[in-house]
Amino acid sequence: MELYPNPTNDVLYVKNIPTPCSYKIYDMYGKVQSTGEVMDGNSLKTNNLQSGTYLLVLEGNNVNYRRSFVKQ
């Protein structure tokens, strides 16, 4: 899985994932900030997140990805 740009401002692009996957974005306190479904090559809006470090968790058929990213 690829996430870019990292750090990001308003949009985070997700590549090289099996489609579709459900996602959750967690803050560093473990609180869910956003949920939904994403497909390969799609983008996630991050403009509603405050500056900080987050964890993106993607789950799909036999896949489970976890990647951190920084929101500026």
C-alpha cells in the first residue's frame, strides 16, 4: 500500500490495494476520526483533521494494512 503525499494537507491518495477496502483513521489517542470505503487510486479527504499524526487502517478480503501519516 502506498500513501502520498505524506505529510499531507487536504487529500491523501491510496494506491496498490485490493479493492474495495473499508478504512478507519485513528488519532494518536485511539479515537476514530473518519471511516468509509476506498478503492485503489482513490483519495481520502483530510481537511477535517487537525494537525498531527494519524493511523490509517485498511481492511478487505484477506488484507489488513496499517500506515501512519502526518496531517500538516
